[in-house]
Amino acid sequence: MTTSHSRTPAPPEPSRDRSGKRTDYSGAVYGSMLAASVIAASSVTGPHPRVSLIVLLLITGLVFWAAHVYANVAGSREIGRPITFAQVHRVGVREWSLVEAAVLPALAVLVSPWLGMGETAWLALGVAIAQQVGWATLGARRAGATWGQTTAEGAVNLVLGLLIVAAKVAVGH
């Protein structure tokens, strides 16, 4: 009697359009939503609240990136085969946009006082939501979505971002 192991196929590589440009921006969309959530949920206080929020944004992005890399590599592991550095590196590079998505909101936190916004994080929250919508619509267009589909994806991401804003307002942060 022989036994067979069912193999779950590895997650597909990000799709690319005819020019070779990447069409999967899920990491950037997710990272932007994560950054917006961190900003909305934070009520960082202390002697340097802006610096604390910037550090929190960047560290959260790095931790979630590492978790995504681990989950992807461990989840797509083949029975009896060790995980290679090449696999980890490939997934790490592919998921890096999750970390990059925290950079612009962190910069917005940094410059907001110079723009007359004081210690509030509203500019950073707006930046995070704008880039979430932007990455989603760019991904849709590059994947060949119709203008209607692209608009719908942008609208869904805008609504998700506005739900985060509503939660921030409701909680009083």
C-alpha cells in the first residue's frame, strides 16, 4: 500500500503586465492600512510623542513584514524539503512594500508640526489612506481592470480607510 501526500501549491508569484511591471500591490495596500490603524489607535504621549509614533509605525511595519515572510515561507513549505535562504529572500523582497508603506505616514508625522498641525497625526492618517487607495487603484489598472472595477477597488479602500478614521473619532484619539 502506498501513501500519497497531497501537495498544496505554493502561492503564485506576483503577476506582471506585458512590460514586466508588477501588478500585485497587496503588500503596499495592506501596509498602508496597517499604518493607518497604528496611527488611529495610538495615543502616544511622553516627552517625544512624534518620535514615538514614527518608531511605532516603522517597527510595526517590520514586525508584520517578518510575520508575512514567515507565514508565506512556512505555509508553502513542501514536505521533506528544508526552507532555503533563497526562498526566504525571495518572499522578503516581494513583501517589502509592507514596510515601505509605513515610511510616508512616518514622514508626515515628522513634518506635521512644521505645517502648523502641531502634535496631531491627522496628516499621517490622511497620507496612509491616500496611499492605500492609490496602490489599490494602481494595482487594478496594471492588472487590466476596467475603469469601473478600478473605481470600485478605490472606493472599497477609501471606505476601509474611512472606517479607521471613524474608529479613531469614536474612541476619541
